[in-house]
Amino acid sequence: MSDLSLNKLQNIFYKKKLKLCRIFCIENMCTYIEVKTSTDDRFLIYVQSKFSVPVENLGGVEIYEIDYIDVSEEGIVREEG
């Protein structure tokens, strides 16, 4: 597993005139990053599980904890429990 940091990613985005807006994490590991362009377009970047990106407070960046949803092949969401 490769280690990355949100701070390092934020610096890369800054050089490309992109702004890190929101972080979506599962069990304190970054899974998706919402990025904003200079023209106010937004997109999500998926962080592959081969990268270990622990969540860190960057100030001004919203952090959301998300979870997997178990969906059957028929498209039915299974209840927890």
C-alpha cells in the first residue's frame, strides 16, 4: 500500500489551480476528494484502496464519514442487522 497525505495532494492541486473542497472517508481513510476548478466546476476523485491516505484537518475543508451500502444484484438495498 502506498502512502500519500492530503497535504501533499492539496499542494499538487494548488499548483494546478485546483482547490480541495470536501473529503469523503471510510473508517478515517480518504476515499473520495471533491475538487473545485478556477471556473467553479467540481468533480470527485476516487482514491484507490492501494493508496493509504489518512484523513487530516486541513482547515476550511469539509470532512464527511461515509459507509458502504449493501445492494443485491436485483438492486435492493439490504437492511442492516
